[in-house]
Amino acid sequence: MNFWLASANPRKVEEHMKLGIWRGVITNPAVVAAEGRPPRALFADLVGVAPKAWYQLRDASRDAMLAEADAMLSIDPKRIGIKVPATREGFGVLRVLRDQGLEPMATVVPTAAWLTFAIAAGATMVAPYGGMVQRAGISSKHEEVARMQDVIDAQHAGVVLCTGIYDVTEIPTYARMGVGACFVWERDVERYFDQPLVAEACEAFGGDWETIAAAIAEHGEHPAREAGWSR
């Protein structure tokens, strides 16, 4: 499963990239607006600290969305990804971007039925909005994402779902479904990556490392072992 960091703060992105698990950053209008900066300047900084940054187009006319996509892609077409709202106009934008050789993501995709339209339009990644379906009392988020993944698998569509994680326990649930990607909100990183059992296990070796350090101080490190153990 690929992990994406949901943030538009270059300082925090640079810090969290040190974890080594992120494919890049994924944004929406809310996290971009929170930075209070023009998107082009902001995303130029983001691709300076992350391998890839996904930018979500404003829901508008087909021509307006394509113009916005061109403006953002001009920053770095290899490192800027374009998220397209899955509206009537958005489907046409997905098709144009795909025909240009790009790999756009469809967002605001609430149901498995809507997923089939996004795939037909050319989306290579899809951000499910299962939470909307759940709040509307239509289906649970997990059930709708499972239906979407079943459609992708049955059609051999080669499309990757990228679903939001709202609790760390969701990650293995989606991984077992075959979901290929997820995003974690920046506010949750510290909470998700602080695992008490791991800390406890590492702490248990504390005395052993002190013994090893004392042995090195007394006898020195064997030259032949400086690069690793040898027989």
C-alpha cells in the first residue's frame, strides 16, 4: 500500500518526509487555503521537499479547469499531480489529461457506480468520498470502498483507490481489501506512528546496549568487524 501525507505545509511536509514511507503529498482546497499563499508559489515549495504533490482543481467549467491544470503543471509536470472533481465537466477534464499522457486522479467519488464513470473518463487514481455516503445513511464508508475495489478487480481496471484514513486500524482493513493507496492527515502522523509496543520492545534492549558500549570502551572495536560481522 502506498502512503500519502495530507498536508500543504512545506515545513511540516519536509519534517514528515524523513519517515521514509510517503510517496508524496495529497491536498484539497481546505489544506491549501489554510496556508494563505498563492497555490503556484506554495506548490513550487511543496515539490521542493516532496517527490510529488497532488493539487485539486476548482469545480468549474471544463475550459477553466484545464487552464488551471496547465498553470499548475507548468511548475513541474513530473511532480505535480492533478485531482479532478468527478462532475460532468470534470469527466471531460479527466479524458483530456489522460489523452495528454498524464495520470489524473478523480476526487469526490461517492459511490461504486460513480467510480465506473471516473474510470471510463480516464482516471488512474480515485479518491473515494465514502464518508459522504455514510453520513447520508446510504452505506458505510468501508462497505462502499470495498464495493469500489471489487469493481476495479472484476474489471481489471488498473485503477488505484486512495482513501482517507481516520483511524490507524483502518489501514489493515483497506490493505486486505486490496486498496492500493491511502492518505494520512498531517495532524494524525504523531499519533499513528507512536506505537507503545515498539517503544517497549526497544526499551527492553537498553541494558544490552549499555553492556555492548562498555565492552567497546574497554576492548575497542575489532577492525575486521567495523563493516559488519565476520567469521
